[in-house]
Amino acid sequence: MLKKTFRDEEWSIAYRRKRDEENIFTDKETPFIVLKNSWRYWCADPFIVEERESLLVFFEAYDRILRRGVLGYRKIRDNKAGKIHIILKEPYHLSYPFIYREGESWYMIPESGQDSSIARYKAVSFPSQWTKEKELASGFGSVDTTLFIEPNNKTHIFLYVKKDGLKEFQYLSQDKNGIRMVSSLVDCSETKRPAGNILKHQGKMYRPSQLCTNTYGEALIFNEILNLSTEMYKEKEHERIFTHQLKFSQNKEWHGMHTYNATENYEIIDMKIERVSLITIIVKAYLKLKKLSLRQNKQKEKSI
């Protein structure tokens, strides 16, 4: 019973260099290199940027002490991972740091559903310093906003999932007057929550999503995009990939993943595991004692 009480779900990030022109569809043999978490943070929702001979990995760093997500990055060079740098904290949970470049500037749209908003941050000094630039939408909870930029005409298309029981895909486009919601699209339920950048493979486009039918982050689903325009969106499921189909540098019982991203030369994913953490035991015990103390103080006040 005690073990179950202090057992936590923890995520880790793993990356690998692509082999020739292959990717996760065609290469399930090349091992993913698992990045070690720190005593304070475990990491998930990875996005990557290639920078000269280095790889910059941006991610949710779940703070075991604060019990919420903040955003961080680390540099990988010569297959050696640098330390975790925290780049963004808010009073609410942050995750899914969707990062993209526009001209000479870098932008990030993190998941901030607890704040009932979608905000865009701009890099003041890339990659370590960011400032909130504008609010794209507000007044509702949303998760994992994903942006697609059409290279030819620079049209921005936003896809995001609304929370609060509204199981539908929403669609945003950007025109010269700013951001506006266009229409509701497809049912998102347990299989449509975004899981990373839209990718191209053999002349087709695919949108990664999360399989969450039996548990959160069971596997990745890759959906072939059949229509993507400012008037219509349509997709069909292409393939489901589970952790047991892949190989890793650490032989652990991974039992879920919910993010995939790739650059020209690299791929990155996150994986789920359950474990007992000493820091989790300490923090949970402290919170339970604090709650008990507050309850006892209230009872004393009533009895006076």
C-alpha cells in the first residue's frame, strides 16, 4: 500500500541520429539514447533544434518539489548531454514547448491550459532567455497547441485540443489582423491530442498524436494528412507505434510515449515509466502533514 501511494509516473527523453533517409516509420532497430533526468526534474515533451554541431533539446521539466511543469533545455554535443537549464517558470503548469523560427527570431508556444490561455513567447537571447510577447487566445483551457507554417505563402495554421470535456479539434489561422478561430474540425477524444510537429515522409504529411484510450500516453499515432487548408482539415490514421517496438540504450520497462519530433538528422521521443522516488516520498509526506496541520488548526478555531 505504501509503495503504491508513493509510486509516480515519470518521463524520460531519448534521441538518436537518423540512419540515411530513414525515420521512426522505417527504422525500429537503431537504439534511442536515453537522457538521464536530474534529482529534481524529469523531462518530457521534447522539441529539438539543430545548431551547428550541437543539438538543443527543449522540454517540460517537471519539478518534483513544486509539483508542476516548468520549461527547460539542454545541449547535446558529441553524444554528451549538458545540464538542464530552466528557461521559463509561471505560477501555473507549463509543458509542450512548441518552438519555431520566423525570420531571425525564435518563438515558443507552450501548453498553459491551467491559465486558460494560449501565449506566445519570444527569445530575447536564444536559447536561454524568453519573454511573453502576446496572448493568442484566452478564456478556455487548451493543450498542446501545434503550429504548421506553409513555406510558400507563410500561412500559419494552429491546431489545438480544448479541455473541459469539449472533445473536438479546434482550428486557428493567422491573417494580417491577427489570430482568429475558423472552425471546429474532427473528434479528438482519445487519439487526436497533438504529439509533436507535423512531419513529411515520402511526399506525404503526417501529424503525430497520442493514444490515450486505456491510459495517458500509451503510444504514438501517426495520422496522414489528407487536406490542410484555411477552410478544411482531414486526416486518417496511418500507424501506431508502441515502446516495445523500439530499442533503447537503457533496458527498462518503458510503457508509454506521447511526443515525437525530428530534424533533418535527428529524432527524439519521450517514454513513460513508473518508479518510487525518494524526493516524491518526502514532498508528498510534507504536503500530507501540511494539510493535516491546516485541518487541525481550523478545528481548533471552530472550538474557540
